[in-house]
Amino acid sequence: MGKPDKTQPDVYEVLRGVVDSVRAGTVFGTPVSHNGLTVLPVAKIAGGGGGGRGDDANGRGAEGSGGGLGLTARPVGVYVIDGEKVTWSPAVDVTKVILGGQIVGIVALLTLRTLFKIFRDRQRRRPQEEAPVPEPTMTE
């Protein structure tokens, strides 16, 4: 086989640090209080990672290893605590709202275009359908 991998303990240490850092304190932010009102921010945390190692199948000593990790955090909203009353206020992602509006607009334009084509084709066919049919004449 290949040489022992000396990077393996380092990778495990990094992954342990990531797992330990993603906990409730990461999802729920620090509460902010002012005039008897407390605001508790909430975020959505997502991530993934992977790694691998390979040795040369021919035994020529070529080998490699690598890994990657990605994390993302997005605001979801806030809990507003006012005495005994707790309310939820969701965060509005303006980018998603604009993108959704653009998609609806494009679909509406394409639908109107199709309807206008259908209407135009029916208008063009109608005069031909209503034209009188000539009567056959008899020749002797």
C-alpha cells in the first residue's frame, strides 16, 4: 500500500472544530434588549464537506488527498419578546421577491403572446370560412 497519511489527524481536528461550532448559539444570535423589548435573531445554517485520498494503482508512488468544506448562514427572522408575549417576524429576502416577480412577469408575457397568436390565426381563418361557395354550373 501507500505511505501512512500524516494529514488525517489534521482533517479530523478541523471537522471536529466545525461540528463543535455549529450549535444553538450559531443559529440563534445574541439577544438584544431595549426598553423592555427583546429581539432574538434566528439564522439558517447549512453546510457540507467531503474529502478523499487516492493511490496510484500501478504502485509507482503517485498519491494524493484533498478535501473541502462549505458553510452558509442566512437570516430567517427574529423572535420579538415583549413581556409575556412572543411574536415571530420573518426576514424578507428581497432578492427572492424580485426574482419571483420577474418569473411571474415572463410567464405572463409568454402566455399573452400565445393568446394573441391564437386570436390572430382565428381572425385570419374566419374570412375564408365565411366566403360563399360558388354553385356548380352545368354545361351541355
